[in-house]
Amino acid sequence: MSSVPPSAPPSAPPSATPFRPEPRPGVLAIDTYVPGKSGRPGGGKVHKLSSNETPLGPSPAALAALHAAAAKLETYPDGRATELRAAIGRRFGLDPDRIVCGAGSDELLSLLAYAYCGPGGEGIYSEHGFLVYRIAILASGGTAVVAPERDLTSDVDAILARVTDRTRIVYVTNPSNPTGTYLPFEEIRRLHAALPRHVLLVIDGAYAEYVRANDYTAGLELALEAENVVMTRTFSKIYGLAALRVGWMLAPAHVVDAVNRIRGPFNVSGPAIAAGTAAIADEAHVAAAAAHNAEWLPRLTDGARALGLTVTPSVANFVLIHFPDEPGRSAEDADNFLTERGLITRRVGAYGLPHALRVTVASAEANTAFLAALADFVRGARA
């Protein structure tokens, strides 16, 4: 008797199960943060004007503290950064219990998004604002909402117009990076007064120590009195501790509690705690760095303008220089020319500013060399 082979089972529908782990929605929408260049092809001496680092370097006291801490690398750091929070409290007259320290202010900006934004929530930031805001919002599972700027300055009305019942967090850089512009304190107060109480306002004061405008404040007072305001600061700029990654925030007690629950238990290293504690106490060193910036910021601005270039008015430790959108005269051409001269600047196309370069106020030698090379570029481009 012949046997009839059984018919093949019907083919199964394509499975919706991924064949490998997949990141949650939003993660792959993040553009990887690309830091400024540090060198040039072929090597050689360079002046780095791309990352807003202080030309004076860290305080000698901070270096001494760092060297002493290096003898204890086998020991876990104090998970609460007690010594550093106390030093910050002494410097600004603050309750240390209202302070949280982080691995740079970047970590704190991200932790705030993780704690308060999340899936279904929205976070708002300005059109040319610091790229970490968008990364933090999307990484938390939230939706990033961009508010247009006016004259390369954060626009309070544009931010408020984008607030919805899904808004959970608003980031404001003051002064702003990469533009160097700022909002007067009355505008910050107006923004805060119009926000719903459940929305967290984060004022990023990374460049606060450089500002000499009479109508500016970093937001410390508002963070002390309001239940929905946080101010973040960093040791990476005027204090010269960028390599150690240390920052801090001032926040209401309930925000401090939330962030402390999700941050790493030893998120600030022992050497960073020691160096930061010494750095913030050396007010003379900070004053010298601020004075150097006050001397050279207008000189760089005036020098570039004298060459016919547009410079956005800045109160920080960098200038934003605009170039024509023309072959041979563009920001890309200028950057390539300057790089060949060993002068490393920051392209800011990722910030929506493809026709500009951000240039850090560097040492007197570097600033002088930059202005001379920029003049050569402009004259050569016009020839």
C-alpha cells in the first residue's frame, strides 16, 4: 500500500519578535554627541580653541589635592561627596543638603530627565541649546520639543507657547552655548511664573562665573525659593577640572531626594571630590580667570568684526563668528584654514549653525595667533 506523505503545515506568519535586543523607541533617534576637535592631521603644536576650556588651567591648590588623592585610588569615594558639597555650601552660603554632585553637570542634566520626563512626557529646550538636553530627553523615553530663538537668544514666549499638559521639564542654558547670549533674570522669572507648577525648570549655569552683566543671575535665588527650579553648575570651565568630570546642582529637597535615588552610588570620583573642594575655595584663581576673559573677550569680538565678520555678542568665554555661505569664504573653509595653522575651532552645524564657528577665549598667545590667522584667511578669501 502506497503511503501518502503528509502535507506540509501551513507556513507560520512572520514573527514580530526581534531577532536581537532592540533599544526602546527614541534611543536610535539620538545623534551621537561629537566633541570638538583636539588636534590636526599630521600632529604638531596646536592651540585648542574648540572646547571652552580655561587657558589658566586648574588652581595649584586643586592640583595639590588631586596628587594627594592619587595615593588612595584603592578606596571608594564618599558616595555623598560630603566634603565637596560642604565646600560649595560655604562658597555660596547654601545648605549642603540641597546640593547634589555629579560626574560633570552633564550627568545631572540627564538624571533630571530620567527622573521627571520619561515616556509620554515632553522636554523643551531652545533651538540652539546644548545638545545634551535633547539626548537626555530622548534617552529618558520622552519627546524632545524645540523652541525657536530670537536673535540667537532663548525666547521665553516661544518656550511658553510649546508648553502642553505633557510638558515635564524645560532646559534653559544661561548663558547659552554655543551662542554666548543670555536671558536677564527678569526674563527667567517671567518664564518660571508662567510655567505650570508640575514642570521642572532647569537653569544650566555652566558659564555663570564669566558673566559681568548687571541684569544677570545664574538662578541660584530662584532655585532656593521655588519648588520646581533646579540650577546646575560645572567645574569644567572656569575651575579647569574638565578632565575630572565634576559638577553640581542646587535643588528643592524633593528633587534632591529623587535624583539621589537614581544616581550611581559613587558617581563622583575621590580625586574629583578632592580637587573640586580645593578649587572652589581658591577664589583668587577664579578671579584671575574671569579677568583674563574680560580682557580678551572684547578683543576677539572687535578683532573679528574689524575684518568684516559678524560676531554674536557673548557674555561667556567664547565667541560665535559667522561666515558667508560662499565657496572659499565659508565657516568650513575657515575652519580648515585655521586647522592648518594649528588653531582648532568648533564647527557648530550640529547646533543648527552651519555658517559659524565657536572660538574659545584662550591664552594671549593663542588669541593673538588666531586673530592673525583669521585676518590672513579673510584677506586671502577676498583676493
